[in-house]
Amino acid sequence: MKRLFLGTMLLALVIAVPIPTMAGVDVNVSIGLPPLIVFSSPPELIVLPDTYVYVVPDVEAEIFFYDGWWWRLWEGRWYRSHYYNRGWGYYNNVPNFYFDVDPGWRGYYRDRNWYGHQWNYDRIPHQRLHQNWKSWQSKRHWEKQGTWGVQGYKPQPQQQRQELRQKRQQQYQQRPEVQQQRQQPKEKAQKSQRQEQKPEAKQQRQQPKEKAQKPQKQQQKPEVQQQRQQPKEKAQKPQRQEQKPEAQQQRQQPKEKAQKPQRQEQKPERGDGEKQDRK
């Protein structure tokens, strides 16, 4: 019984958390992924007037379908996937279609009213959307089918649509969560710049010290040379003084040697004289 219970628990976990979703979380864990939304069945969507953007009206999160991708905005960051409930990946930009989306579409959806005109929208099943979205876009299907279900509504002129896009873009940039996401890369860049500047500042601080030390060393050179020369001169003086008595002795020795033979030569002469006297 315990084995059966554990087996059913593991099976339920595998069904609740698909493997591709778990793999996507592991790959993008450093960026951060939006929380999963549990759908009891594939969601139905509606198409927004003047666009080919499809939205999921039954969830609070902003989930869109456009050009074959599912798009999701969460905490000022954009994610996209080929599936509505898994495989989300970070998208480092704002999708181009988003500024064609009217921010008040949820209120218009609840009131079934689009800019003062009755809005008889169609709820499009998930499977039907995937089968037809390309042909609907290429053949301009929603303009021909009662202008997106809005009675008596005429599409806005191109110039007016461009002005609305610019206005929505400015409103989007002023959102607090979008500004926070913009500040984070700037703070990281500033930190990295500070870290890079620290070694340069240290080098710049050390260079003046080294330059200040060099002239001192150069100024000390003559004094050091004089100090080095003074002991040498002092050492040479006693050597000269010591050499003088030796030189005098050497000079006196030949004189004395020369005088000794003269005295020895004179001695026999005195003897011969005496002998002569005696005779």
C-alpha cells in the first residue's frame, strides 16, 4: 500500500510540473522566471480591435498571443514561449505589438463596449487559434468580419494610431516596475566601472609619490658620492704616510751600504803604514 501511495504521488508531481518547464527553470534560474499559472483547460482568447493581437481575458496576468508566440509581461520584464503554460524564456526587449494594445482593454471587455460601440467579440478556442492565426493575418480576416465584432466601428487612421503608439510608449516607460528594471543594469554598470577605476586611482596615487622620491634620490647622489670619496681619500692619506718612512729607510740603506765598504777598504791601509813604521 505504501509503495502504491508513493507511486501515485510521484505520478501526480510529474503531471503537475512538466519536464520541459523544469528544464526551462534550470536554464533561466539566474534571470528569474514568472510564476506558473495553472490552467484547468487550454485558454480561450479574444482579438483586440485594430490589431492581430490575441489576449487571455480570464487570468489577471498579461498573456498575449502574437505572430506564433505566447508573450507574458511580469515585473517589468518580458517572456515568450511556444506554449501558454510552460517553457518561458526571458526576452530582452519590448515586443513591437505591445504599443498597439490599449491599456484599458479589460474594462472594454467587461462592458462589451469599445470606444462607445457595442463589442460582440468572439471567444476563440486555443486549438482554433493555432490552426488559423497565419491565414487570418495574411488575409486580413478581422477587418472583413464586421471589424473585429465592433458594431459601426471604423478603423483608426494611420496617423492617429502612430500618435497613440507614442503616447502608450511614454506611459509604459513611466511604470515603476519598468523603471526599476532599467536602473538595475545602470547600477551594475556603475559598480563595475568603480571596480575598474580603483586600480587606476591607486596607480595614479602611487605615481606622484614615486616622482617625489626620484628627485630626492637624485639630490642625495652628490652627497653620497662625497661621503663615499671621503673615506677613500682618508684611506689613501695614511697609506702615503705609511709609505714615507719605508721609502726613507730604502733610501738610507744604499747610503749605509756604500759607506761600509769604504771603511773596510781604509782599514788595510792603516795596517800597512804601521808595518812600515815598525820597520
